[in-house]
Amino acid sequence: MAEFRYRSVEEHRRRVLGLVPLLPAEDLPLAEAHGRTLAADAVATLDLPPWDNSAMDGYAVRSADTRDATAPSPVRLAVVGELPAGTGADPALAPGQAAAIMTGAPLPGDADAVVPVEDTAGWDPSAPTAGTATPASVGLVSPARPGSHIRRRGEDVRAGQVVATAGQPLAPQRLAALAAAGISRVSTRRVPRVVVVATGSELVAPGQPVRRGQIPDSNSLMLAALVRASGGEVVHRTRVSDDPAELRAVLARTADSSDAVILTGGASVGAHDVARLVLAPESGGGVPLEAADGTGAAAEHDAGRGVPLEPAVRFERVSVQPGKPQGFGLLPDGRPVWSLPGNPVSAWVSYLVFVEAGLLGMQGRAATTPRWYPATTVEGWRSPPRREQYVPARVVSGPGEPLRVAQATERGSGSHLAGRLARATGLVRVPAHTDEVSPGDTVHYRPLEA
């Protein structure tokens, strides 16, 4: 009987990223690009700000006119105009003159400073008409420093400067920056169209009567939501029995309308594991030890050494807990397909560790791995030796306190504990070289959206 080696988490993820195709680019209006990934650098078309403008409501002045201003003896300037935001006026200011100016309004060419209205003589913020009328003159109680309260043209961004780079997601704040820089259209990667299939004759729709041996299908709903959170579009979600013909029919029917497939259930070595029977019927469920010497199947993952990746779907043992049985490869039509374990916690972890990275890679995302943060655990547990462990976790610290976490369940990372996933706020990662976590230890924590 052949012995098998485990793939490391990084090896399996590297194979995923090495095989997933990069989706084509398409131009979109900025208003339709939220959540997309930039396919090319976004370059400013104008200076930001486009012109020198006021940072305050107040008065545009010639600083030389204010040199002698003091509180006991204010300097009084004649107000010759009012400049609201949006005006194109550029009134001339002779010595001894000022212009009332609003925040954002262009600075007159003759002015070199702005005096806030709060710093003028007689300003009374409690007056009912404070700031609503333009006076004939204004008294200044202190000298104005040249350049004070002025936003200079191009101090934020210059025309021709890169505002956002290819591979960055178009989050709301990034969209705002592009719009401010005069950009109206962007080149983005197309959204991956994904098919989600839950396999197993035991599955019924949520809410349907459950007889002995049956369970509700929770995985397809969870995976579809995760796909959308990763920027993908679920074009087909279904469940099939353990009859291989049903899965083959779904794969054929969706070939022209999707870019990727995610299966859950049937990824191990059981007699009815339909995903393995359809996608890789000859798979032994792992990488033989005799091929792990730098040649053959165990070495082909290393694209960094120039070894081409074998695209065929393979079912392997990965040194992760939960989620040891993993299937991945390319279908004959070129679509990447992930076959994940059927236990809900295993499917959740497997998506976050392996599938998410692949879908982000298809979108050309510069960062395909999440950020993990140090946290203190308030309890201890055992971790399987030589396997990277991912534990559903919940934050137990209060706002503003150092981050402290606990297991989301009292029974570790049991892969079947679907109901207790509702308590999880994120994941804790335990390295493969650690076999025990103690209270007070520092662990790696990844927060997830509520």
C-alpha cells in the first residue's frame, strides 16, 4: 500500500495561485466600478486642488496690509467683493482692500493669505446673522502670515500622477480619490462568475422537513455569500445527490456561463464521494512519498523553479485542520474547480484559506492573502502536530482594550459544529509547529465581516 505525504498549506495555495486564469479587463464608468480591481494604473487628469483656494470661511487679504494689526488697534480693510465656492471670479485687490471668501473658493490673484472670520474684530458667533452678510469693511486684530489658510494648487495630486495602482480594489475612499482627480472611467478586471454546488444525497433545502439521515444544506448558502464578499458573482447555486450524472450535468450546463466552480462534499476517499469520482476517479487521495524527491507529482507545484504546473484536478491531503482533504485543478474547459470538504467548518476554513486567494488572483488583486493581527487568547487548547490549525474565534475584549479572543465553540475547531459558527467573529491561526495553545499566548487573528 502506497504511503502519502501531506501538502503544506502554502504549497496548496501556491498551486491554486499558479493555475487560476487572470480574467480579462474591461473599462467601466467610475460609478459602476465599486468593488472591482484595477487592471491598470489610474492617472490623474488634473491637479488637485485645481487652483489655489481658501481653507477657511473668512477674508482674502494682502498680508502686507495686515502688518500693523493688533487687538487694541485693528487694521480695517475695505471689502470689495464676495467669493462663494464655485465662483470663477478673480477680483483685483488694491492696497487696503480684502474680499470675503468661502471655504473652497479660488484665491484672488492679488491675495497671499486668508484670515478666518473668527479672527476678525467684532465677530460674534451667537449673532443670528453671523456670517450671512458681507460687511463694507473688516477689522483685523493680528497680522496675517503669507500663505496662511491657503490650499495650494496640486499640493494633493498633480496631473499625470498615479492615484491608484493596478491590483488595488476600488473601495469607496479610492473611488472618491479617483473622482477628485478628474478620472471618469477605469480599466478593471471582470468579476469572476462562479458556480456553487453542494453535493450529497443527505442534503435538503433549509426549512424543509428533515427525516432520519438528512441535513439542511447550509454550505451552498455560506459559500455563495463568501464568493460575493470576495468580489465574485454567483451565477448558479444548486445541490446534487451522490449520483455522478447529476454533477456532470451541472458542470456541462454551466461551462459557457461561468469562470470557476466550487464544490463542497465528496472530496475524500469514500465510496460515494461524488466530487472525486467525477473529477479525478483515479486519484489516490494524496501525493505518493516516492514522488517527493524533487521529481514528478510532488515537485510540479514549484513554479518558482521553472517547473510547469500540472493543471489536472488532484485530490490531496493538506496539512491543515480542519479541511485535510482538498481537491483542486482545472476542468477540461479551463475553469478552476475547488472541491472542499462537506463539514461546514471545514468548508468555511477551506474557502478562506484556499478559494478566496484564487478568486482574488483571477481579479488580478495585488494582495491575495489577508492581514492577521496579534491577539491574546484567554483559553488554551490542543493543536494537531504538524498541521496548521484554524479555529473559529470570537473577540472577548471590549472597545479600546488590547485584543483578546476565545474559541467560538467550547469544543475546538470541530468541523461539524455548524450552529456555533454564528458566534465567530474571525479565525485564529496556529502554526504547524505548535501542538498546544495556553491561556495568555499570542495567536494570529483574522477578523471577518459581521
